[in-house]
Amino acid sequence: MADEQVQKTAQESATPEVVVNVTTTHDVLPQPADEENENETETEDQPLKPNSTGEPITVTTLGDNIPESAASFKEETTKVADLPDPQRKALQDLKQLLKEALHNHEFSTSLPPEPQAHASQDANSTTAPAPAPAPAPAPTEPENPEPETTRAQEQQKAPEQAHAQPEAAEPVLEDKAATPATPDDDGAKTVEAIQETIVAVSSSSVPQEQPTQPIEPEEENNKPTLSPPEADTKEYKEEEEEEEEPRPPEEVSIWGIPLLVDERSDVVLLKFLRARDFKVKDAFFMLKNTVLWRKQFGIDELADEEFGSDLEKVVFMHGLDKEGHPVCYNVYGQFQNKELYQNTFSDEEKRQKFLRWRIQFLERSIRKLDFTPGGISTIVQVNDLKNSPGPGKWELRQATKQALQLLQDNYPEFVAKQVFINVPWWYLAVNRMISPFLTQRTKSKFVFAGPSKSAGTLLRYIAAEQIPIKYGGLSKEGESGTTDAVTEITIRPAAKHTVEFPVTEACLLSWEVRVVGWDVKYGAEFVPSTEESYTVIIQKSRKIGSGEEPVIFNSFKIGEAGKVVLTIDNTTSKKKRLLYRLKTKPCSD
């Protein structure tokens, strides 16, 4: 039983490391398929490990059998008025802590390594903090112990002894200096002992009746003063206070948002609160660390650095989802290019350059978000795992881990949804192993799709005109934002569907057609309105395979009224998704 308990404890202690890595990856920067704990990574040559319950894992093949993700994540409100009372109070408490920190200029100093309270030193100690020593042995009594007296009694007796026996002042100094320090004496006690000694000597040096006698001007000049009179001390302190003008509060900005200046600051603070489950002190500590890290990392200078264009196809922004979130694509298969891989990860200097590039890219993306309450202040991540480098790419793993650590600590709550496409079977196996340890909130952000379902999955969340052609949409490379709307139609199995474009005047008609997965017959023709005219075959009906060009671009110059008819014949047993859009351009000929 003891061995089983130890083994269970070891498994439980190892689990959080995996959960943290994956969770933070999905929240800020999706890790490549191999970015898992080394002991938890599965490959095709290794048998799958049992899950936490000890039962073997059943892994299905990719395609239509990928399990559905948890209930879709719904973003929390960023409007203070809509927050529950406890969350609103937490926000106000955080703002108060932040106000005090700005007033005290705490963002110009460094932080302790951990938010938890550690064993502190004596408040009276004047020495620098040092590591806690080992417990000292119990002090032994000296060979010639002196009678024990309290400090108060010593202070009370010292003036009396000095008045009765003035020559006793010198022995007092000798006794204090000769007394050896015990192991328990610290800096504070040493200072107090010295102060007591000075008080005793000072008292014995001045006759008791002297302060009551008037002091002549000549005597006042020659009088050895040990401390200023009370009135002079008060005046001296007042002069010091007048000289020190109060400093204005610090001005701190993050992601271009000045803190505590307007309502956008509330949106920023809510991100840190949600990242720490509305624990105010933890959220404040995270925010403070983030501000200091940004100074140390040189975020302001980073914005102007040039890193070249080699990585533009690895991570890029393209279009918006159906709710208006910017979409970021992470294409890990690009690192199969050996030259790009070597130029990016071959040594520590290059890995640091990659890290700074990734942070710069994220900073530029965040600066385009809307931090007003109710605005879009999060991003949708699309992670393409096709041809993703395997576990053997150690350099990529190291660089990604470094990025994850920075992003999880300094960029909280910036991901609205994580969509994984072209997911290999072994990635799903690893995900199933860690899934029981993820929170429902985290799992609700995840969507997984195999190669055959990737385009359809993206179309659930992103409009076709906003999806790049390579991922199943109609958005050309470089297109983003405002594009012509695309019509989507589902064609049933073994069914034929026609699309008609009526035309009433001479024009140039252009259209784009795509069937996700194709394997259907496609044809196009122009049918004039007058019976005497002949039908014109624009595209002879032919079967288009899944490996052919994903989008068909056609145009036809029309000189009379009529209609263009597109025919799609789905002879398969699966339903198909048809996407199309058209443009007309008047022509005078």
C-alpha cells in the first residue's frame, strides 16, 4: 500500500506540469504538436500509455471520428456594470492597490521572486537580507555569568551610578566591549547595545545639576552637545519636510493603455483578475511583474527592431471570425524547411531572436485590439499541425518553451478560441491523456479537427471570405478585412444543385466557385433570355477531384439579357459544402 501511495503521489505531482504547459500554450501561443512533456509524448513507434485511471486509451483514426469538443466558450463581459458584485469589488480593490503602487513609485523597483510571504529578517536589522542559517544550538552559559538585569533597569541605574561614581563610565565601555557575542545576537541587538552604552556614558559625563543652571553665551559655544535640543530637532525636521516636495504618481502604460486613466484600463485589469481567479493580491503581483518585465525586456525598443520576412508564413494574421475577433494562423509545418529551421533555431542567439520576433508580432497584434468595454480584445488562434515537426526537434521545443513561459506570465486572457486543424492521431492521444486535468473553461476554448474536417470546422467559426484559400475559404493571399461576401450552400449526397446569376444588361461577369473536398461534377453555361439565341457552354461538365485546384475562377462577357447557370452534381454519399461569389463590371461594348 505504501508503494502504491508513493506512486500515486508521484503521478499527481507530475500531472500539473503537463497541464500548465498545455493550458498556457492554448491560451497565448499554441505549441507545436511535439510541445508536450517529454515523458508524456507519444509517437507512432511507442505504445500509448494508460490514462490516470489506469485504463488503456482507445484512439480513433482521423477523419469523421474526432470527438466533439466541450461546450463552446463564451467570453465574459468587459463592462463593469455587467459584472457580478464580487467581481466588481475585486476590480475596485485591485484599482486601489494599483493607485497606491503608482503613488509610491513601486513600478520603478524590483519585486521579490514569489508573491508568498517568506521568513523576514528582524525589523531593526541594518544588514542586507541573507539566506536563513541553520538552526543554532542552544546557547551555553558563560563560565562567569553576570547577574541578569533588564535593559530598563540598566538604563535607570546608569545615570545614578554615573552621578554617584563618575569614574564608572570607563568600566561601562570596557564591560560592553569585552562581552563576547553569543550565536543568538544579531545586528539589531548589537545596535541597541551600542546605543545603551552611549546613553550611559553621556549621562555620566554631565553633572546631574548642570542642565538646571543657566548657560552663559561663552559657555554655550564651548558646550559639547551630544544631541540637539528638542525644539531645534523639531525645527530641523520641518525644514527637511519642506525641502522634500511630494513626487507625482507614476504613469504606467501597458499595450498602449495608460493604467487608471480611462475605462480601457478596467478591461486590462479584468484580464489579470480572470487569469488569477479574481484573487486581488495575486492579480496585482502578476500585473506588477508584467510591467517590470516589459521594461527589462525592452518592449518599447522592440517595436522598431527588424527581423526580416523569413517567418511571415509561420505566424500571420488574416481576417476576422464571425464575431469580429482577429484570426492568427500558426503554421508549424513551415519548419520542415531545413534552411529556415537552421536559421531560426540552430543556436541560442537565433532562438533568442525568434523569441523577440514572436513577442514583437504579438505586441503589434494586441495594439490593434479594441480595449473599450464591450470591444474585441481577444484573438482566435488557428493552429495548423500538418507536417508539424516531431519530438526530435529539440531546438524548436526549447524555443517554444521559453516563449510559453513569457507569454503565460505576461499576456493573460488574450485567446477567445483555439482551433486545431490537420490534427494527427498521436496529438489527439496526448490530448486525451491530459484532458481530464484541464478545467472546463479551458477545454471549452479548444476545437480539434482532422484533415478531412479542417475546412468545414473553420467555416463554422469564420466566414468563407475571411478564410485563406489554402484552408478552405475564398480569401486570396494578402486579402484581409473587407471582401465580397460568399454564399454557402450544403449539397446533399447523390444530389444535383444549380446556381443561377441573372443578367439584364451587357457586362463582364466574374465568379469564384469552390466545393470543399470536391469529388463532384461541375459545369457552367450562359442561357440567353430570347428563344432564338443559343446556349453558350462556358465550362463543360467534368469531375473535379479533391487534389485539383481548390477554387475555380471564371468570367464571361455578356452582351444580352440572360443568366449564367452553374451545375454541381454530387455523386458521392457525403454531403458537400458549396461556396461561391460573383462580381459584375459594366461594359460599354
